Amino acid sequence: MIEKQNIQTDAEVLVKVEGLSKKFCKDLKTSLWYGVKDLAYNISGNKNERLLRDKEFWAVKDINFELRRGECLGLIGHNGAGKSTLLKILNGLINPDAGKVTIKGRVGALIELGAGFNPILSGRENIYNNGAVLGFTKKEIEAKIEDIIDFSEIREFIDMPVQNYSSGMKVRLGFAVAAQMEPDVLIIDEVLAVGDMGFVLKCFKTIDTILPNTAIIFVSHSMPMVSRICSQIILLEHGKAQFQGYDIGKAIDLYYMRFAQNESNVVFDDGSIILESVKFLNISNVVNNVPQFKWKDNIELELVLYNKLLTTIPYITLSIFDKEQRGVAIFNYEFIKVNITKGNIKLNLKHSNLQLSKGTYSLNLIIYEKQKLQNPILRMNNIISFQVLYEIETWPPFLLDCELIVKQI
């Protein structure tokens, strides 16, 4: 699915990718044999680059996009979708089997933890090396080196060999070099996930500063990060663009839908009671087996439990978790003590005026023997998922209904 908008801009195109494809072989011995044959084909000019041979697969297939100065392209997808392969092609680390990449200007890349660093050299020496690779003179690097060291916040370790750095220190130095050198194109892989929150926020502030003069390609599994800085997006699935365009929220929804049907996970069960079934009774729509609700809908959930040992109704907590698996809400109700016998029990929970923001959510269940939230007898994660629909993409979990009153004073 490709959605494109005609965005009129005079900004310079810094990255142009046309029909880019790359294939790999699953077997090393076969791969070496294919490599020998390809050398012969290259000499004769008869290589058919777009056909798969036995044991080969497309890591990246027919990718096309343009990225202008001031734009940020988000690359998202599951592990193995082809993101890292695409980045390595863009950075010149591997050659494509088909297609063309045109990049103008200096390229800074953070595609692997510690990539581009010589481990036996100090942090300071690696700054000079990286600057030289980017095309800076020694004088230009010397003019920036103090800013780089200050930004990295590792001044006391800057003359220590990089091989002794922690993963966080490598990220700090790598981002400091890439950002402070002000490249025309900046490629950022998932490496920012390693840094502490304070440094990550500092990095994003820097990205905001340099973005008007830079084209950024950003890869992350953190959708809030992607939503925050990206102006266009590609969702990769098995090397192909499943979605491409400027609707960041739609691509993120498709990404989350892939994981919405994970099976429920029983964390604890003492055998007293069993969850037989769970379902929503008033569903607006269902897509890929995921119930959908509109903002401000009323929802009703039905639980069927099989009681084996209890004599009174247990206390049930249902917690709502968002797409990042953060707890955002819990159903609250007035507990009524009721005597029960062995057999099935049907429970209905009703909630009016749903004000969760757009996104995919899941429910976790904990059943306690008593209301005091002690002695849990059953705990299950992700017993059911659902999606809230709304035209506005917001990352805070609640979209609260309110009234705006305007007075001329």
C-alpha cells in the first residue's frame, strides 16, 4: 500500500532511491558458489540480477523514495523486515543487486553500536578518524572537537580506548560526532534505544535543531519517537514496502495490528477458577479479528469463568495497556459479595463514553480471592485486544472530551 502526496517544495533532494533490491542466500556454501558465478556473469554481462536462485531470498525488494533537505523518513517493521539491510546499502557498506541510490553531500550514520570506531584507538582519535571519513579537514575537526566532547558528556574518558567504553558511552560519542559534524544526510538506527532517557531527550533536541538543514533516515521500534520527528514513513514487511506515505499514524496502526493478536499469557494460576471466554458485546467493527470502537463509544465486556473451588465471588481487576505495553487505566466497579457454587459464572462490565485516544490496547486480568487485592488466584496477560478509532493521532493515552468557551474581553 503506497500513499503519496504531492508536496510542493523547493528543498533539494538529498537522497533518491530507485528500484532498490538486495538478495541473500540462506546457506554459506551455496552463497560462495553463487558469488563465483556472479563474478563470471559480471565479466560476460549476462547477470540477471532480479531472479532468485535456490536458497535465496529478497532482504529488500523494489524500494523507491525521495528525501529532501528538512525531511525525516521513518523506517519501521518487525525484526528481519529489511531495515538494517536498507540502511547498510544507503551507507555504502553493501552493494544492491538491483536499483540505484543517489545521495548528495556528507553522510553521517549511526547504524550499529560502535560502528565506525577503531576499538584500540581513544575516543578523541576516533573523532578525528570519523571527521576525516566525512570529508572534514583536521582544522575543521579541531574547531568542533570541544563541542563534540561536551555533547557526549564523557570528557573524563575521551582519551581511553573505545574498546573499554560501555554501550551507552559508545552511543553518546557516536551521536555527538554524527550530529555535531552537521552532515547533509543523517542515518540513525535503533542505537538511541541504548542511551539513558536524559541523553535521548538531548539527542532529539539536537535533531530538532539540525533537521531544517539535513535529511534524516530514522529507524526505531519506538513508535512515539517515530511519530515525534518523522514527516514520511515506510513500513517494511519481508523486504517490501507494505505502506509508504505521509500518514504516519496509519503506518503505525498497521505496525501495531501485526502484534495485536498475540496469544494470552497465563502468569499464575492456582486452579481455583478458569477463564472460559472473553468478548466485547457491542463492537463497531472487526478488522483482523481485532474489535474496533469509536471514540466516546460505550463498551461492554463479557467474561465467562468456570469456578472450581470458590464459595464467594472473587474480586476481578482488568487493566488496560497501550501499544507500548504501558498500563494506562483500570476498570473500577462497586464490589458486591455474592455466594457462588461450582460451575460457570458470567460477568458483564460496562463502561460509558470511552475516551482513550486512538490506538491499539490490550487487557490484563488478575483475579483475587478477596477485594483487598491479596492472594491472587489467576493472572493472565493480553486476554483480548481492541482498537480505538479517531481521526487525530495523539500519544497521550487519553483524549478527554471538553467544552471550549470563548469570551471577548
